[in-house]
Amino acid sequence: MSVSAVSRCVQRLEASVGQSLFERDRRSMRLTSAGSTLKHYAEQAVDDWDRVRRDLTSERDLVGEVSLFCSVTASFSVLSPVLESFRQAHPGVHIMLHAGDQADGVGRVLEGRDDVAVTVRPDTLAARLDFLTLTESSMCLCIPAADCATRQALKLDGQLAAPDFWSDVPFIVPERGITRDMIDAWFIGRGVTRPRLYAQVAGHEAIVAMVALGLGVGFAPEIVVRNSGFEAGIERLPLDPPLPDLRIGLCALRRRLRSPLVRSLWRVAARTYDLPV
């Protein structure tokens, strides 16, 4: 919808309830007390509608759309077998797939922009969320396989343990997200307060590609390295201490799981990966 169309809808709502729903200034908008009350009512109404549809509709006859967010790698390495089974079970349900940086997955679900996201499970999961772990992946330290300035700077002669050595290596890291937090904590644990950052990029796929091109050293999930098409161009170095393994799976709002469409996708994913439903 256009901005003007949204504004007209809000004006009609405010005229209908007889109160302002938003407090507005030049920089932002926020809900008034009346707006919060109406939002709560709207969420209950949507839940009631989902409940009625669930009572009146067989899961075999489901029709509608599920909005799903995932990274490029996850779309074929994690999601592909789920969607194949889901299409066979529910041909009337359309999957609206949005691709992007997995670091945005949890936020998009919390904001209501997508019903489900394939993402990394955060250490602390919001109470409103549910998470279904489908697979796990270790984190790798990747260096260029080809002879280049970055590889020569590594020296690879036992100096990898020295903090001053790590401070001189050009690193390519995620610009945000769970893995960025893990990497920052790893640097601090090694005594590196200011690592040399060649680039901060969105998505692990870009990190693997840039390392293979000899532009720097980077951290990436093993699942991304294997499916990147650049595996032959990188070499893995052991990490001491190793980074924690990533738990990768589906994330959704608990209340959205009451929707027959979202719940069916969740159940198909669990069956596909031989998990308890």
C-alpha cells in the first residue's frame, strides 16, 4: 500500500473509534493508549478468525499464503526438502519467499513482516517466539587457498596464537547478527581489542567469496562454505578455542503457530528432518 493509502485507512479508523490512535511528531509515530487497545483487539480478532478457519477446514484442503524468509544458502541447503514435501501435502498453499541476510530473520518475524524465518537460533529467545532446530553447523576460519598477499601475511608458522598477530590480519566479518556477536567475543577472548577489519558485509556467502578472492580472512558457517561454490578457493584453519556450533531452523511467533497454514509448514519441516512434531 502507498503511504497515502495507509494514512487514509488510519484516518478512517480514528474517525470510527472517535479517538487518536497515534501520537505524531515530525520524526516518529507511536501508539496512544486507544491505539494499543485497538491493536490488542485486532490481534485477538485475527486469532479468532484463524481458529474458525481451523475448525471448518481440513488440513488437506488448506488454501492461502505463508510468508517465509531465509538466506540464499538456507533456501536450498535447509529449506528445499521441506518445501518439496509441503507442496505435495498442501498444493493449495502458496509460499511467498523472501531472501536476505539470515541476521535479519528473527527481527522480521518479531515485526510481523514474515510468518516464518529460517535462521540461526539466538542464545536468548524472546518469550513470544518458538524455534524448531533442523540442523547444526560448525563455524570455520577461512583463509585464501591461492598464494596472495593475505596468505603471505598469515605466515602460518605457529604465530597464529599471538594477539598482536591477529591484530595485523585483514578480517572480513558479518556486519551484524548472532555470528558477529560470537566473533567479537572470540576476539576479546584472544586479547584482540581492535582487529583489523577489511570489510563488514551482509551475509556469510559474501564472506566466503571475498576470502576465496584473496581479500582477507573470514569466519563462516561450514554449511555455507560447502554450498558456496568457492570451497576450492579457501582453506580452513583450526580455531582455538572453537566458536560454538550454530543451531539452524525455523523461527515463528507462538501465536502465528495457531494458524493452520503456519502450523502445517512447521509440522512438515519436523517430519522432513525426523523430529518430534
